[in-house]
Amino acid sequence: MQKIFSEKTTFSLSQLNGLIKSAILDTLPDQYWVVAEVADIKLNQRGHCYIELVEKEGNAAIAQIKANIWAYEYRSISNRFQKATNEPLKQGMKILFLASVLFHEVYGLSLNIKDIDPTYTMGAMARKKKEVIALLRKEGLIDRNKALELPLVPQRIAVISSPTAAGYEDFFKHLDNNPYGYCFVHTLFPALMQGQEAEGSIITALDAIRKQKNAHEIVVIIRGGGSVIDLNCFDGYPLAAAVANFPLPVITGIGHEKDDTVVDLAAHTKMKTPTAVAEFLISGMRSFEENVLVLENRIVTAAEQLLRDERQKLSSVAQRLSLLPIRLTTVQRNRLIILQRDMRSHLQQRLQNEQNRLSRSEQAMRHLDPADVLRRGYSITRRKGKVLRDAALLKNGMSLETQLQNGTVTSIVLSGKEIKKSAQEQRTDLLPGFERA
């Protein structure tokens, strides 16, 4: 056995890797134009760019390799690419690049990218987006959701977003802390907002909302917070068609500043950011309240003017009657009776019409009535008769009153230390051998 082993030619790992490197340099000495998808991209502190490249069939990767662009070349390649496409080089893009094949004894096989053709990426993205928009127009879907009427009072909102997204947090904070005290009921339907699984995830959320559409008045699709990595999921036909065909108005706040995605075009209303969507909904409530107040003022003013006019008419008639002879003929009396009856009927009808208009206005205002809000399970907390809006104003020992639908609850604000102390005292009272005081 020792003799057989000694006759074998052996290599160290570095020697073998050196042979591989020489073979690659001898066999693949040129540069090659290659098409691949950017699976990941990173920059180090020295400005070198490191890329993971992949080729896929469906969702399965059939080829993968590492690549780099040295800092000296990356700046010019990146600037030229972004200037042509209006997008930075990023994950999910398909690129056409010129590269040489390298093999390093320590770092293994990789590609060194010398150039990237931005027209290929721009053409592929634009071509896909253009084809989807053309198909939506052909099928009459591009304006279908826009034809739906926005709710008069947009209070019940279905939200599609990632629960951990900063954009979602910004949305509901801006909505719930609005300066007018409007009450919104928003329900989250969680979904992925980027990556290959995002489109299917958002469609699943839309299907869930459709099953309980009577519980909602409007749908909001929002994302944001951090850098935008991948918006390709919002340019696909399946998601855009699902938005266009949805039975409720869909508002988007995807956070893309430069161009509209296909989903933006298919939605009822497109806003730039989640916060802008919240402001849009608040403005809808504000507009409704202002219209009701204007209508109320008009009704009151019209009713008061009507009463003044009728009083003047009656006063004028009474003055003319006072100038008539004391004795009137039978015909004159009958004419006077008919005139009085007609005037009374006319006045009653005018008053009834104004009362009906005022009643309709009151019904509309009940949407904002605090009593109606209480019946839906909400409560109102007051401090010395004033509505409490900010928990930061609470101080230890303050007395609060919380109004429910049926009754009022009085509570005292305690600090964390006092609550802990109270809990300890209660546990002490329950120890064996002790009696409650």
C-alpha cells in the first residue's frame, strides 16, 4: 500500500487551483457579452461593486455566478446606466454586460464586468410595462376602477401592506392622529410588498377583502420606508387586472416618486406616499363635514329669510285691512277668507319644505355624531370636561371620565411605580396568616 501511494502524483490545493486558473485563461481569454438577472448587489467602502448573477426558468435558478466591478470602472458604468434608465443598478434587473472570466486561487470562479448596456435593461422593462398597459387598454380595464364612486364618508378602510413596513406605521399614525378627531376603522391584510412572491401575495390579500367587501368602503395599497429595491411586482398583468376589476375603489401609495407603475395606472387614485394617502382620506372626511356645515347654514338662513318675508307680507295685508271700512260686503269677506287661507297654505308648504331639507341634513350629520361613534364600540375620555387627545398630557393622580354607550367610567391615572406598589400590597394581603384590613 505504501508503494502504491508513493507512485501517485499529488497536488496541493493551491497547485490544483493554479492549474484551473491556467486552463481558464488559456480556454476563455476573451471578453463575452452575457445576459443575466441581478440577484444581489453590494458596494464596499472602497467603492468596489459585488454582484450575484442568476439565470432562471420560472422560479428555479439554473445558473448562478459571482461578479465584480472594480471601483475605477464602477463609477462611470453606474452613472451611465442610471442616466439612461432613470434607475440605479439594482436587484431584480436583467442586464446585458461585457465580462471576462476569472479564477482566483482563494476566491474561486467569478466574472469581471467591464461594461453594461443600459438599452437592454431599459428596453426589457419598458417593453414589458408597455405590453401590459396595452393589454389592459384593449380589455377596457385601465379605467374600470376609476369609474367607481369614492365613498361619501371614507371611514372603513382595508389596508394591504407589510405589517413591518415603516410606510404602514406612518400611514395609520397620520390617519389616527388627525387634527379633527375623525374616527377611521382600518383593517390590515398583510402581504409581501417586494420580490418574486409579492404579486401573488397582494392578489391573495385582495381576494380576502373581496370575500368581506361589505365590511369595507375603500382599499389602500401602501409600501415605503427605506430604499426602493424592487417594484417590478407592481408592473405585472395579473395584479393590475385584479386591481382594475376590484369592486371597491383602490388607492395606491407605493412610494415611487418618478414613474407610475401599472398598478398605479389601474387603480382609482394614485398618491406618492402612504402619508399622502392618509391625508387624502382625511381631506375626504373634512370635505364632507364642511359641506354639511355649509348646507346647515344655508337652510337656517333661508328659513329665517322666509319667515321674515312672510311676516312682512302678513303685516302688509293686516295694514291694508285696517284701512277698509268696518262693514264689508259678503263678497269682500269671502275674498279675504280665501286670501288668508291661500297665504296660510303657502306658508305651511314652504315651512314644510325647509323642514324636510333640514331633516335630510341632520341625517347626514349623524355620521359624525359622537353618540353614533359610541354605539360602534368606541369611547370618549375627558379631563375636566375636555376631550383627551394626547396621552403625553396625563399626570399622576389625574381624574379621568370615560364615556361609553351606556354609562360613564371614572378612573385615576397612576404611575408605573404606584401600580407595582399596589400589586405588591394586594399580594401581601392574600398571604396565609394575614387578614385584610
